[in-house]
Amino acid sequence: MELVNTTRLTAGCAPGRLATNQMCLVVVAKACFAWDDSPSPQAPTPITERVVLHDHDVQLEGTDVLAHEYDFVPYKPNCDVVLHGAVAYAPAGKPCERVAVGMGLGEWSKRFAVIGERAWARGADGGWRASDPVPFVELPLSWRNAYGGAVEDADGDVRCCPANPEGVGPWFEVDDALEGTPLPNTEQLDVPIDSPKADYVPQGLGPIARHWAPRPDHAGTFDEAWERDRAPFLPDDFDARFHQCAPADQQIAYPEAGDTLWLENLTTSGDARIPLPLEAVLMTVIRYDGERIRLAPKVDTLIVDTSARRLDVVYRAHVPLARSVRDIEAVVIGKPTRGWERARMTGKTYQPLGRPSRARL
């Protein structure tokens, strides 16, 4: 199977399996843009160099935190919006104990509080309270300093926060050892973390791993009936939301051209406005019998990197396969050139002088 890419986007394809268990060919194109740290809307600038398409999940070194997800999942029913390299900045560069950060697009938004370093301490009444936060000018954000965590008991059994096993807390057993234990640096705006015996919702903007809640809830039921009647195929109750790598409150309707992404207190200037540089991406699958199938890709992943000032836009589509990828002669991203079409019709090998890119899969 040949992949021909006449665009500046990075493109690739891989076999996949739909929720119906039918095999499919997944086609992905990724565009990359640079954006300015400005509170006024600034059109992003295309980055012409090819970017990476990940063929497996990548964790941050030494952690269970997802850095990059597998790029070739078959289908996402919603658009994931995730942020990498997040840092909270104090307004006007003046040290503060607490600041609200957030991001939004269209009618969707997410905001939460970022608090300086603090720890649990005994209050005058003997109860637990949070110490006064240490003022900060900038504070890196990660699932590792959000609410969550894991605890191993004396028997070696591990209990954890399903939504964030890498975080700070939870405190399953509260005793004197809690004194001086750090609190999370993030919390909901209207739900302060003020008790070590309560449960809280982890607050972050990065992607979440496949085994973090709520993703396993969508994986389906792997029980004896599945093992007997269905294995190795997906369970009947598999839900494609399992493929969403963003937290549930960062999954939005597919964005449209003209939408503007905004960031609050996540850049050195405080705020940023980034018009989405969406474009029509042509994807065509050519079968060996000559049939041409025009795909309708969706923008289902937006990756904002505030440290690199970069925006990745992912276009995804799939085509069901009757048998295997051997049914497909070529996948064309963009408009095929006359030279490629002529070479194909005459059975000759096409050798472009520059772009488009051409690969045999």
C-alpha cells in the first residue's frame, strides 16, 4: 500500500478495529503551528517541518503520566483538547498565593485554582488545616501536583485515586504522619481542599492514561462470557470514548473554522487568544479494484504546548475493510499530482523531484 502526501502536514495510516470489531484503515494527518504569547488574537504560523506520529503511548520518564498517546486510534466521538508544558503565571509578574487558570474554545471552558506550596498542619482546635501558601510568580502544573496518589499498606496492597494515581494524596488513613505532608497545588474554584478525609476531583489540563478513570469504564466487560464467546475481539459494550485521551471535561464537539482558543494565566503575558487554523484536508483511499473512497476527516485532537508555543491539530478518518489492508492500493493526502496519476495509469514508478512525500507501507 502506497501513501502519497501532497500537503505540508505529517500523515500516516495504520490498521485498526472499530467498536463493531470490523477491521479498518485509520488515516491521520497532523498540522503544527507556532503562536504568539499575546492577549490579542494572533493567527498561528504554520511550521513546515514534519512532526512525530506516535505508534505507541509514551509516558513521562519515571512516571505513569501520559505524555503522548498512540496517534492511530480508529475513532473519537469528541474532540480532545489537551495542554502540555503547563505553567501558571501570577498576573503582572507579582507574587501571589492563588490564581485562576483556564482555557476555552467556543462555548466550552475549564477553569480551576492554582495555589502555592502548602502543607497539612494542626490547627488550634487540634484539627487539620492547610498552612498558608507560599507566594509564587510561576508554578509548573502536572498531574503529579494535583489531587490524587497511591498508598501501599503493610500487606503490600496498593490503594489509589483511580482518576490520578500519580498525584498528591489521597490520605486513606489520617494520623500524625500527615503533619507537613504537601497539599495539591490545584483545586476546583468553588471546592477548596480543606479536609484530609474528603475526596476531591483532580484538576489538570494534560492527557490521561488508558488505565486512569474514567477511561476503563468505557473499555467494556471482560468477563467469563467475553472470554468464552467474544475473545479476542472487543466486548459488545465497548464504547469509543475509551479512545479519548483528555479528561472528560476537556472533550468537546468537533471544532469549526473561526473558533478561537483562549488561555488564562497560562502564558507570560497572562492571557492568549489563538484563532484555530483549521483547513479542509483531502483524504482519498484507492482500492485495488479502482474504486476511490473520499474520506471525511474530523479534527478530533488539539494539543496546545505552552512551553514551546506550539499547536498541533489532528485530522482523523477511517475506512472499513472487507478483508485487510491488502485491499488498499494507495492512500492520498491532498490532491494527487498529474505526474503521480499518469505514472499510476501507465504502471510506472513515480519519482517526485521534491514533495509530495511517497511511502510504501
